[in-house]
Amino acid sequence: MRWFASLLVVMVLAGCAPSERPTVAATARFTEGFSTTDVAWLQLTDALHARARPMLELAPERAASRSLARLAERLGAAQEAGRGRLRALLAEAGITGENPHTQHDMPGMPTAADLKALAGLRESAFDRRFAALLRAYLEQLVLVADGEQGSGGAARARELARAMAREHAGDLAELERAVAA
């Protein structure tokens, strides 16, 4: 499974432009027990949540589906608790400063262009685009959490990844029910 850890770090950094490729190791010295994979997963997941926030905030006023709007509101509220857990582990790992991934466009992250286009939509057109973006976001969260569970070094980070993978898999199921309704 060590190969997966290396692959995860490469995937995370592949979203960075060549001139912006910070290495996770260069951002700080880790507390013993935390691996590069742990830190990459914590930072990427936090960045995914940060980038999805504006998308979630659009849904209550623009969605035709009340189920989608309620899901977006619930996810927005749950995100803050999730980000608190991620940041607590980053602090425990000795990581401080800006998250190097918040400004990068990576899989599962709505881009500025996505958000602008989404803001111009309403009703069923909004619902279709929002559901596609939300699905990509949730699927990416599950994918990287699965990678952390298999390759992470810190038990607390792997436990959080396991919990978040379950939560986001449930969110995906709820999204599918909302879209089908």
C-alpha cells in the first residue's frame, strides 16, 4: 500500500501548476506519527471543503428541488465541523500557515468558472449542474479518504478518514435520492 501513498501525493500535487508545486514536506516539519500522506489528505480535504462552500451557498435560493437545497444547507453546516476536525489534526501534526491547495483547481473542486456559471442558473438548469458538481466533490472526498485509510501513517487521521468516507458516501446516496425525486 506504500505505492498508493506515493500515488496520492503525486495526484494531489498534479493539480498544482508547474511553477506552484510545493512539496508537502517543504511546508512544515511533521510531528512524529504523521506521514506525508496524512498531511496531504488533511490539506486537500480542507481545500475541497473550502472550494465547495460557495457552491453550497447558492443552492437554497436557486434550486428547484427542495431536497437539493436542504442537502446543500446540511452539507454547508456539516462542513464547518469537518473542517474543524481536519484543522485540529493539522495542528497536531505541526502544520501551520496557508493551505497550499486552496487556490489550485483539482478534481472535485468547483472552479471559479464553474461557480460563475452556476450562479447564472436557476431552477432545473441549476439543479442539473449543481448535482454534477456536488457529485464530483463528494466522490473526490470519498476517494482521497479511502486513500488515507489505506496508506496514512497516523491512526487518528486514518480514523477521521474512515468516518468522513462513511459520511460522504451517505451524502452521495442522499444526493442520488434527491436527483431521482
